[in-house]
Amino acid sequence: MGLEKIAAKSFVFAFADLLGPAYRIENEGLDKVVKGEPAVFVIKHQHMMDFLVGAYGFRRILKNKATVPVKESLFRNGFVAEVLNELGAVSMKRPQDGGYNEHTRIRWARQFIELMKSNGWYAYCPEATRTPGAVGDFSEEYIHPVLIGAKHGANIYVAGIESTPENRSPWIPFLTKKKIRCEHYDAKGKAIAQVMSEIKQKMAELSGLEKKLY
């Protein structure tokens, strides 16, 4: 095992596993996630620390790992790439980077279906970037995992991470309190426009942003 991998494992333990007690993370609904079955998690992303908070939720609360697509540019640094790999991240070009067209969509869909068949978990943020303080817009391409997952029998969950009013700095543990909220979502038989609208609303509710929709 190389030094970068050892350092990455140590970093993940320190920041992803110990982050829960440090941030006094609470959860609502993660106990209702069905284990042993394929699942798609649609997560609202507001802050850079959300990735590690979410990792804590999967590693320590759900005790499972989810495949998480992360923009390709973050894998250019060897140490960062090892950390991301340890957390289940995979490199992906975003639509705005020219990496998601009709050809790659078909290839990606096949890979995604295989993941579902193997009882895999997939977690992603449909806004495709951080939108602090509000739920941003997202395109139809980013809702395809929900539709494909539902079609092939995966459970769909929508989640949000909220910092409480006592939060002073999202970067500093012990001065912050975060709450992970997660709810099951039924996407079966619904048109893509309806799924997009309902997921945006649900993300807002679970993140404490009910009146902040773009």
C-alpha cells in the first residue's frame, strides 16, 4: 500500500468517521433506508463539507458505501483522488463539460443498470454543483438515475443536509450542528417533469429551504 493511499485512509477516518461527533450530526429517516436492496440517493448540496458529512452518514449510520459521481477535474491530484476513491467516488464529466451526450448516456445507463442489479447504492446531487441557501435548477439529464433506478426496482431516496441556526462556521466542528434528513420517494409511473418538480420541492423541505427555490 502506497503512502498516498495510507494518508488517504487516515484522512477519511479522521474527517469522515470522526466528523459525526464533531459536528453533532443528527439524522431523520436514515433508519428507514432498506438495506440489502439497490438504492438511489438524491442529495441537496450546499457546502463543500457536505461530501464528508454524507460520507459519515453512509459509513457510520448506514454502514454501507454508495457510488458517488464527482467531477473529473478533482481526480487530477493523486492524494485527493485516493481520498475520493476511499469514499466511493467515481470520475465523471458533467454535461456542462461536454461529457454527457446521447452516446455516453447510453453507455452510462448500461453501467448504472449493472450497479443496480448488484444491489449497489448510488448517491448524487442533481444540481451538479453547490447552490448555497437555495435549491438550484437542474436539467433532465440529471434526473435519469432516478427514472432508471425506479424502472429497475431500486429504492429512491431524497436527502438534505441542514445546518442549524446556531451554526457559526461550516468549516469548524464543535461550532456547527448538522442534521441529515432522508425520505423515500416514489417515482414509478411519473413523467420526468413531475419527478423534477417534486424532487426539487422535497430537497428544499429536507434542507430547511422551503421558500428558496430557483
